[in-house]
Amino acid sequence: MKPAYPKEFNYIKAKSLAEALEAVKTGAKPLAGGQSLSTLLKLRLTEVDTLVDIFELDELRYIERRGDSLALGALLVHNDVAMHKDVVEWAPALSKAAWMIADLQVRNRGTLGGSLAHADPAANYIPPLLALDASIRVRSLRGVRLIKMEEFVQGPYQTALKPDEIVEEVVVPKWDLQNTYVFKVRGASYPSLILAVAANLEDGVLKRSRLALGGYYTKPVVVDGIFDGGIVNKEALIKAVELLPEGEPYDDPHLSFEKKRRLLPTALARLAEGLLNPQWNLPTKDKVMKRRGREDNVVVINGRSFRVEGEPRLLLLDFLRRVGFVEVKRGCDEGKCGACTVLMDGKAVKSCTVFAPQAAGHVIETVKNLGGELHQVQKAFLEEFASQCGYCTHGFMMTVINYLGDVDPSAKDETLKLTVKNICRCTGYVNIIRAIRKAATLLAPREPS
């Protein structure tokens, strides 16, 4: 298969926010997680002259409580938003939306600010942030602006950002009740409907309620006061459908607008159920991982050092294979299948969505770095006959190692479905699921006898 490559571009890895702002002032395009941008560039649906890589700017990676608001740094990756205890406690609607983003590898690299700046009509974050009445702080060398979420998104892939501005922070107010409901057609990366609601309570009565809807029109919408002074019941939900503003219908590749229209009342009922009976059964954490690498042009692969050479558009996948790590396989080339997954600083990433210069200063591991003896994940895959033809196996195993180590060591059904979504071309998923569960058992700490 002929690799997909972007047109040539220049590459800058910013060492500070000031350096990044200087670059965008002169026309560079910010590269945050790059999970959407890298694919768009490879498919040549867009092109850039210069990319300025801001992913390693840890000064934009924080979670802070400030009075009645929660401040989220723009470079928090989706897994931080999904799992951090402060976000789960303060903005569970946002955390739930983050859990529904793509898969583990995308959530390890994609960022909150990058998703907002991209402004996909079906982006997970926009409806909950609209319902929560969030504000977006953007910065340029000219200064800082605070933009209400309703004003920030102006249309499909259109925002209020000026060419020299970078998303710096998201500010989320506190609400008494909130929830998000995401509907995906099986196998889809992007949702077809995203609904979010937030409300405050006064003497048991809903006050200042807000309902937001994404994936329905080409621009997400929000309705203020939709449940004020009442309760959320069947009549209120019917009224909510009637009060939605008109917009340009959005037919996505998986679901037509007409089907979405028929599905909407059921989706609203699910949203309301979660609002009135909130439960959180997903794992949490209390740390934000820093991502800044060494300041050199060397990548360490399975313990060996290699100088990163070649054009900036060279994919990490092709660099790895070029220097001999051919166990990393090329699959879809669009960041969907996961066959090319490796560990980057211990986190699973799809090497077809990372440019080689982005890996400089970091540590990459392939399956051959799992030790002289079989790793427990390898053992489980062999014992459960989960390899099939073997083409996808490397990517599966690297993803599972990260999943069991950092997300859910017990491999519960819900987290497994939300997290490990690699594609097996032989459709041998039953054995793969058995292998993942066996690996969880093999890796579990043993009680002293």
C-alpha cells in the first residue's frame, strides 16, 4: 500500500508558550495532539506551510479550582479530562464526554484545546461546555481574551480564534446537576448525537437549566432556561424538542438527520435519566502526566538511541520501520485501526498519527522490548489463540499493556468497550477479549499464601 503523506511543511517544536505565539504570529499552524490534523494533512484535505508543535508545553497542562470555577489547561489530553478526580467531581458531564472520544491511543494524544480549536460539528466537548456555560481563554502576543463558549464556535470547523491566537484555558462554572449522553453508531469514531444538560437547584426546583445538542445541526446549539421552574419528565422532554432552534441539518457518514430526529426524544430521555440518577463507575486518577521530552534530536527505541533524520512530514511509523523495527505494522494509515500502535513514554499511540520529529526526546517501545521471557499479555494472547493472522497483534498487545497498566487493571466490560478499539481484520475479537481478561488475571497482584 502506498503511504499517505502530507505536502512538505516546516516544523518547529516550541519550548515555551511565548515561542509558540511568535510562530503563529508569523503564520504557523499550532499542532497540539494532532489526532485530526495529521490525518487531514495526510489525506491532503488541508495543507500548511509551517507547523508549530505545542504538545510539550506543560505550562498549559493543569487542573485548578479557582473559587466557583474549575480551570483546565488547554493541553490536557482527553484521558486527563476523562479520569482526573477533580474534573469528575466538578464537571462529570465533561469527563463522560471525554471517555466517549475514540479510543485509548487518541485519548493519550488528543487535547482539550486542540479539539475546541478544530470545532468538528460532532466534537464531544462542545455540547457539555455549552451546557456548563464555559468560557475559553485565548492568548496572543497582543494579549488575552475570554470568550464565552456560545460565541467561540461559529460554525463547522470555524471558531472565534484569530490567526495569531492559541487556546490557553477552559473555565468551567460549578453546577448542581449535569449530565452528557453520547450516541454512537457501532464502530464509529465520532458520535452522531451529543446531548448535555446542566441545572442548579433551589428548594428542589430546577433553576437556570441549559440544554446543548451537537451532531444534530452543522453547528451545536444551546437552549437556556429550558427546564426552569419545573421537573424533568416526559412532557418537559417533548417541550425541549419543540424549543430547539432551527439549524442546518447534519447528515454524518453513519446516521442521517432524519434518523437523528427520530432518535432525539429517546436520547433526551437517557440524558434526563442520568441527570436525576447520577452514577460514576469508571476509574479515576489524581495526577496529570507531564509530556515534555528531552531537548535533543534523539529518540530512544527499545533502549537504543537513534537520531531523528528526514523530512518533518516523515511519520513515526515509517521512521521505526526504516531503522529496523518492522514489527510495527502499517494498517489503515488514517489513525483508525491501531495496527501501528507503540508505547511512547509508556502511553499507547498510533505511530501513523505522529510525525517523527515529535518523537525526538522521547522513549518508544515496541513488542520486542517486553523482555526475554514472554510478557503476561503475550502469554495470554498465545494461550487464548488471540493472534489469528498476527498482523494486528502487535498493536493490540501494546494497547492492552497501557490499558491494564494505567486505565483499568481489572478489565471491566465498560472500560474495555470504551478503551480498546483496535481492528482485527480476521474478526477474532472473542479470543482477543478472552486474552485481555486473562492478562488482567495474570498481572493482578497475588495475595500472600
